[in-house]
Amino acid sequence: MDAIFNDEIFAHSGAVAILAADGGVLYTHRASVPMTPASTLKLVVAATALDVFGPQHRFETSFVALDEPGADGVLHGPLWLVGGGDPLLTSEDLRGGVGTLRRLGIRRIDGPVIVDDGAFAGPEQNSHWDPSDLEEGYAAATSALSLDQGTVEFHVMPTLPGHPARVTIDPPNDGITIDGVIQTAWTTDVTIKRRAGGTSNAFVVDGTVASGATQKYWKPVLGIPSYVGGALVAVLAQQKIVVMGGAQNGAAPFVGETLWLHHSQPLAAIVGEMLVHSNNHSAEQLLRLIGERSGRPGTDEAGLAFERSELHRLGVLHPHLTAYDGSGLAPSDKIAPLALAQLIAAALRGPNRGAFLLSLPRVALEGTVRYHELHAALGRARAKSGHLRDVNALAGTVQTRAHGRVAFAFLVNDPRSESQAVYKAQDRALDALAEF
């Protein structure tokens, strides 16, 4: 390892920790130095969520009413949509729920539809994130009723060259306003920005779109409960169910009739998708779900406190852990590479080791780690990558030739972090470990 990590970047700005399966130290270099982990921090929320809920746990979303609909198709009183934090709840899921209402014979709701996202609390977007990220889909808001991962889908449909393109959103929602024009032309250069002020769901579009297929763009929405209420009213209207009272936000009754119950994918599948595709939104949802389990409502602070207690339980040393989120999107997040490797080793010894291992993408083969070049380690290394400005991180496990699995964490915090020297050192180290 000394021969591999001999580049000046690693010597002064990098850190390495390699541990045996039992947690014993095999190799370290500046391993106790707190470093910005970027998306490798997702490994903490992944391991904690699997231990708290179990790999087969599913999160629930439901429609609740005070009573069942009458024979005349009228639902007397409000209809509540109750969120359970499902990170991957989609508009299609919502349409399926409304289809269930239709099959129950409901044709009119005599009260409002009320969105209950009370399982979570706190700001929708993290104050520690870079402000320039907040207009991007990867920094979407967090809510117990987050729909389509907190984003709205823009469709830009070209017409004839020189004429305005048609711009729509899916799902339809009166809470989204669109100003500006995108011209149909020979090239595509589309901009979609939140109106100055950044606190509403008013968007301004501009630019050009090439003739041909419809282009799709995803932008984060704010005020998630109101946005979801608007989407629900629109879907009900599409299914010819009349709502007499509009949409509101509020708490569902403790006792009521469940008219529709939707289960999320199993947690193991959610964690796998999160780590393979580095899904920030799923990480933030899981952090608040962990917080909600420790005491309703779920907040970032509660989730982070539970993570620290879980690390302590696993015997992970974390005197320098400074975390502000679950995704690692905050540039001010810090963790020692030794602690990250200890967490991985502990997770691979724990009761959910199979789910944790399979959730890690295979290096050089899939997900955000597919661009590595491996030889001996191909098919034997699984890891999570992490990238922010001046950050290049890789942490995971390698199946060695003669000594079982080892856990590793390679972190670089340096303006030269994306140099080929860093990637070559990572790949050479993985190949060497595979031959160990």
C-alpha cells in the first residue's frame, strides 16, 4: 500500500484505512484525520436503517376517511392522504390509490383532501448544503409525503422550427406556474429556473429545443404538502371524482377507515437503489425515518443522534464525526476514514450483512463506480463513491484471495482530487487487496 499511495496528493491530502473482517487494522495512512466524505457518508444511514427497520421493512402511505363511502358514491367529510416517508413514492402510486377510491364507488368527496406529512418535521432543504445545489433535482426537499423524489417533471415538446415549444408538467398541478418561452430550433439549450426569491413553485423557462422527441427535466419543488395536495386534486379530477373542499394540510384522525394502503419497496431494495445511484433524496428520507423511529416526528437532528448511538453500539470510533445530513451533500460533513472502514466491517459482521453487502454496487461494473478499471478485483470489490468539489472518496469491501473480506476507505480532500493519479491509486489498491 505504501508503494501504491505514494503520490504527493495522498501523502498530504489523502487518508486510507484497510481493516480485516474482524475489525483488525491491516493498513492506515492518516486514517484518524477527519475528512469530507461526500456520498460515502450514505453508508452510515444505510447500515443504521437496515439495523433499525430490517431489510424487509416497507413504509406505508394511505388514504384515510372518517367513514366508508355511502351507496350514493359520496364520501362524507375529508379524505386524508397520510405519508409514511416512502423515499420512492411516485405519481403512478398516487394514481393507483385514486383508482382504488374509484373502484370503491367514490364519485364525490364532500370535504377537503388533507395532506398529513406530520411524521417528519424540520426544514425541507438542509441549511448546510451549498446554495447553488438547491435548484437541482439531487438536492430535493424532504417530506413524509415526498412525491417523485421531491421533484416535478417538465415536458418540453418541440413544434415547428421558429415556433414556441409546448411546456407541461407531470403530474398536473395548479400550484406550479410557468412563465417564459422555449423556442423550437435546431439545437437544445433549455433553462428552467425558479423565479427570483426562490421560495415558491413559480418557474421561468427559456432557451431552445431541437425538433424531434419530447425532452424531460426534473426540478425540485418546495412546500411539499401543498404541492402533493394539488397533485392529488388533479388526479382525482382525472378520475372524475369531485372534491368539494379543495386541498389542505393537517393531521389525520387517530381512528379512521383506511381506504387504501400502499407499501413501499422493501428497505433492502431502497438502500440498494440509494447506494448504486447515489440517491441523495433516499438518504435524507431514511435519516428522518430513523429519527421518527426514535421519537415522532422525524427530524435530521433526531436521525443524526440515533446514528451516533448506533456507531457507538457497533464499536465504531467517531470522536471527529461531524454530520449534518444523511446524503453527504453538505461540504461541512466530516468523518475519519478509520471510522468509515470500521462501520463497513461491523455491518459485514452484523445480522443484516447480506443485505448490506448486496446493496453496494460492484466496482467497475455498475452505478456510480462503474468507470473504474479493475483486473484481479473485478467482481470482487463493492463500494460507494463520493464526489464533491475537492473531494474524491471510495469506501467498501474486497473479497481477498486468502483472507476473506476486508473493509476499506480511501478519501482525498484536495483540489486535485479528480486527477487520474487518484483513480489509478484506488484501482491498484483494490487489485492488490484482491490478491491478498
